[in-house]
Amino acid sequence: MSPAARRGADLVVDALADAGVRNVFTLSGNHILSLYDATIGRGLTVLHTRHEAAAVHMADAWGRLTDEPGVALVTAGPGHANALSALYGALMAESPVVLLSGHCGRGEIGQGGFQEMDQVAAARPMTKAAWLAERAETVDEDVREALAIARSGRPGPVHVSLPGDVLDYVGGPEMAPHTPQRSERPGTPGALLDRLADAGTPGALLDRLADAGTPGALLDSRADSAASIDAAAARDIVAAVAEAERPLILVGPALARGPRHAAVRALAEVTGIPALPIESPRGVNDPWLRAASRCLGRADVVLLLGKALDFSLKFGGAPFASTTRFLQIAPDAPLPAKSARIERSWVADPAIAAGVLAAAARERAWRGSPWRSEVAAARLSRPAEWDALARDVRTAMHPLAVAAALAPWVDAGAVLVSDGGEYGQWIQAALEPRERIINNLSGSIGSAIPMALAAKLAHPRRTVLVALGDGTFGYHAFELDTALRYGLPIVAVVGNDARWNAEHQLQLRHYGAERTVGCDLLPTRYDLVASALGGFGVHVDRADELPRALERAVASGCPAVIDVAIASVPAPTFS
């Protein structure tokens, strides 16, 4: 092939490079080797993992932490199928991810091509959009469109299947020249969100809202206006929450992080209304909410910003009162059958709408109320017995003792990745990290180690701590090999109670101690897995040994596993 000749694979890589994509998380396979070849000399880092799901988990974490689409690249058929469970996690976390999968050639479709399957149909339930690239000449447009869709509105995963003949095709003159193109057009919701993000802090964002003058003035183009509620609707919503005695704002995962969260905080600052993220699969029973979960039943008006009235909110049932009024702003229309308790809803980008609401709220006086400080105090409250449990000196220590050892690192700015059942819930409840990644609304487990690797890639100067259970460790333990190959030192603190404890606790509650089935594990030394791979490993039996073990693990500069013997206890409850 002539050096000047360009393949469809080259156009795919052009689109990624033009969009500023720095990392591609992948696992190699026959159908995507042309893409690997096309990345040579293009400035993209190809990080190849030990499992396709791990590649998507890494892309998911990258998307959550950077607000840039994480790109995963996998091969066709079984490789694509391996990626799908992780794609569902990204969907529920509202994380901008683009999954590019190899595919049998177009001419082989329906004839039993190698590893042929209907990949688009398989991915569609786990994505915002999924399609098959049809033409080599426009495959770069497919990639640009996928990146834009993943980030706009409600962020989420997008899939494009790339047939081998599309990637290998060498086009005519129209494919030869390459002019870098923008990945997103001015005036799109993402572009306005970037302008809001430039404000940096809620205070600066409030100043920018003040400069806008009115809610209508905040929106400066037809495309921006289409992404938001109009000024009249903003005033109606503001009036409803202003007249409430105990209003609440509940937000979905995307609005709990990054520039979208800054817009929510700005709205909360203007109105004095408490804003709580709902990110955990335990929803209203999320131990991170602590005693604030008890405040939910006292709310008289709840504004759902980018949050569905779904299982995590008990579909609007208890703990909410039967008289609670629900208003909703979502980037997609809710299904009527699933939102009977929603009084009014508006279709708009929730982050942009939050900015418009904040501008509208500035037009009126807000009466003082102890409600916001009451909810905040409840959210930060710690039960009196926690202090004693944190000082637990038994051989199988309480998870709070692990959290107490992690706290100084977290308070100093470590990124916390927490995964797993009861142990993970204790860690999430006890610590207040500046940045964290949890398994989110999908309720799936196993993603912690690959997500931690992406966190270290995004924040190379910060310590990355992983708290995961022994069951969870088994899913992607060999991504420690990936960590070693790419020099990504993370510290995984494995809570080892030789049990699938979340399921064990459910069986105890529902069926009794004599009917627990399939929950026992061996008391395996997981630290030895890290040592065998060339990392750092240490086993800890007592809480007073853990601080020194953490120091040694961080100082090693290697991927590290601290195997901690913990008590098999149920997660904390506050409801």
C-alpha cells in the first residue's frame, strides 16, 4: 500500500485524534488489527487489557473523571459480547463512552462470516445509539457523531460496529487529503456546557448568571434554547420550589460530577434548596446518604434533575410521603407508565436547565429556612458507635477500621474507587473523598481495578485507592498485569471475609441461617496474586498494622494489593 493511500482505519484514527482522544482502551483481535496499525505515529496511547469488559470499565472511568468520551476498542463477536456487561454499567452511570467493535465484512453479513453476530442489536439496549458503519469514505463521520452523542444531553455510551472491509478499504481521491475537523459544532448542548464549565466554581458560575441578566439572556442561540426550558417554565418551577416548606433537588449520576455538578451547586446556592445525588444501586438506602435518607419522607416538593423516578427512588413510594409532589427535568421524555407520580415534566438538558433556573431564582427573594442545614447535617452525621468500631482491634477487623486507615489518604486528596457489596458500602459511607468512583446504579460489581487504572491515568500525581471485596477482586485481578505494563501504581485494599457477603446477608434476612447457599469462598491470600505478577502484596490481620501497610504499598511505586481480614457484617442502614 502506498504511503499516501488511506484506509477506512486511518479515517477512524483521524477522527479520534482530531477530537483530542488521548487513550484507547482495548484488547486486540483479528478484526481490528488495521486500527492498531493506523494508530502508529498518531499520538494515541493504545492500552491493551486482559479482558474486553476491563477495557470498557477503563473507558467508563475515564469518561466520568474527565467528562471526555472514553474510547474502548474490541474485536468482533465474542470480544464484543464480553464488553456488553460493562457497557450497561456505563449506561447506568451516565458516562460518555464510545465502544468501537470490529465486525465481519459487509459482504459476509448473513452468510456466516467469521464471528458474525448482530452486534448493533446486542448493544442497543445498553447505549444511547448503536449502528453499523456502512461506508469507508464516511467512517470518520460515524466516529465524530458517536463522540458527540456520547457527551451531549444525558451522557452515555454509544456503539459503532466497524466491518473489516470498511476498515481495509483504500478510497479514491476524496479519502487522500486529511483536514482536521471539529468533533462538536458550536451551539450544541455540549458547547454551552463547556461555557458553563469555564466558570470553574459555583460562585463564578453565579456571577456569570448574574451577567446574563435574565433566564432568556443566558441562552444565546437557537440550539442552546432547544436544549433548555424556556424562561416561563423556569419561573413556574422556581415558584413551585420557593413556595414549598421542605423542597429537595435529587440529581442523577451525570449531575453529581464535573461541570454539570457545578450548575447544580449554583442552583442550590441561590435557592438554599438541598441537592442530593442518587448514584448508588441502593438508592434511597445508600449508606453514603447517612441520616439524610430519613429526610426524604419529609420533602414536600422534589425536583428531579436528570433523575428518573425509578427503582432507586422506590418509584416515588415509601420513604416519600403520598403527598410529595415530583417535578422532573430530563433530556428524554419519561414513559407515562413509569412516571405516574410526576406532576409535571420538561424535556431539556438538565445541566443547562439548572443554569437557567438559577438565573430565574435570582429574580426573587428567598426566605431563610433551617431545612438545608438540617439535611446537610444529617448527611454528615456519624452514629456514635462508629468511633468504637473504627478502633476495632480484632483479627477480623470491622470495615470501619479499614476506612479509618484510609481516611488520611483520602483527606489528602486520594481518588477513591469503591466496589463490591457490604464492605464497599461501609467504605463509601465512612469516607468523604474529593473524587470517587463507585459501581453506580447498575449494581454490577468487578469494575474496581480497571476503573482505578483509568483514574491513575487521569490523575497521575494523585494516590488512587481501591476498596473492593474478595469476590469482586476475582473479576479483573489480572488487570494488575495491565497496571504493571503501563506503570499505573494503584493500591487495592481487599476486604477478605471469604464470602459473597451481600448475597449472604440477603439470604439470612429472607430465608434464615440454615438456608444460605452458594456464598462461601476460600480465605485466599489475594496479596500473593499481586506479588506473583511482580507487584507489591501484603496481608494484614489487625487494624494497627494497616497504616504502615498502606505507607509501604504507596512507597513501592508498584500496583499493590493489601489483603485485609475483615469481619463479615451487614452494611450500615439509616432508613
